[in-house]
Amino acid sequence: MTPQSRSARIRVLVAEQAAPRGARVGVVDVCTAAVAALPVGGAGVSAMSRTAASHPLCSTDDISHQLEELQLTLGEGPCVDAFALGTAVLTPDLRTGEIQGRWPAFAAAALEAGAGAVFALPLQIGAISPGVLDLYSSMPVELNAEELADAMAFADTATLVLLDAQIEEPHTPPAGIPLDRPSEDLGRYRSQIDQATGMLTVQLGVGVEEAFVRLRAHAYAHGRRLADVAADVVGRRLQFLLETDQFLPETDTDTDADQADEDA
């Protein structure tokens, strides 16, 4: 299966979860679809940051909810490592001595909660990682190559959802991402958000994560899609100021500068 066809198939599975309630796709739909498609018993997503408090966003059942809370509370576990390392952390058997030595508090608590295996996949776009997708099984289990590829595609979709790329209905891909060219347009979408975030680090003199938070906050405050706000930043139609975020069209900025020269 090609990456393009896999991505399209996963997006359809996720959209089908939201269709019965007539709502926009959320991360809970990604989790529910992943549980239905993979040999796991539950799933959860946590929003994570190096500069702000991390918190669980959703979970499919009580065990997955406990696992999200445990990892963030204890500060250890597959989810924590996946976020820190920026790579998938696969734990097919929590009972092994290696795992219990690596996460002594989490491994014991997770087993007591009813988990036998945990798979954590970071949600990433360039240097930005808004969270982690966790999958668990009540029994030790390994994901084969196809299942792991599907799990990563679910993580990819969760990233899009968190970054406000819409999936409206079962046969409609995220807004602006045609099914016949998902990889190409997804790459452009990611690149634009990453580029806009980089530009804001210069404009505001802040780190990547804070710049990304400001970008998302502006999109939320103005009721706009993150991708559209990023496009305006990259196109220099939107400039962020250190004190407040506001639109400063490039032409207006130039006019103000010219007027200041004349006054001088």
C-alpha cells in the first residue's frame, strides 16, 4: 500500500467516526478509529509542550484515560519519551525487566490499571510537536509493519486535526487536501505552518513553541483556520507585534514608514 492510499484510507476511517453525530472531526474520532482498525483496546491523545503544562485531550475508555494521566503526573512513560525524543516509542510488553527498569513507577501503575502494552506516537510538523497519540492493549502484543504504518498514519491525522485541518465527511479529505494528491498537499501544509512559525520567532524574539502558540491563539481568537493564518504570515499579509497580534498589511507598514520620513 502506498503512503498516499494509506493516508486517504485512514482519513476516511476517521471521518466515518464523526459522520453519525454530524460534527467536525476531533481527536477522539482519530482515537476511536485507531482502536477499531488496530489490535489495541484503547487510545488517547495528550497535548504536550516544553513551555506549558501538558494535559490529556481525549481517551476512548477508562484505562486509556488513566494511562494519559499517569504519564503526565509521574513524568515518565512511552508518551513522555515519545514527545522528548520525537520518535515512536513501542512497548509491546510492560512486564519485561527492561521496561520496569526504564519506567519503574509508570510500568507498575500501568499494569495495575489493566494495560499490557503501550505504543506512543508523537504528533509532529517540522519542529512543532503539539502532542502524542497513545495506543494500549490489555495484553502484550506487537504491531506488525502494516499495523505500525497505520498507527503512524493515525498520528499524522491527529496532528492535522489538532492544527485545524478539517475533515468534514467520510469521502471528503481535510480542507484543501485532495484525495488524489494527499502527500504533496500535506507536505505543503506542514511546510507553510513551519515556515510561519519560524518567521514569528524572528518577529517576536521567542522560541519555536511560543511562536506556534501565538499562531494558534491568533487563529482561534479570530475564528480562522490555522493554515489560513500561516499563509498570511508567510505572504507577509499578517505581522505579529510583541505586545499584541494584529493585521499590519505590508503596504500600510511601508506607507507609515514613508510618512515618518516626511515628518522627520
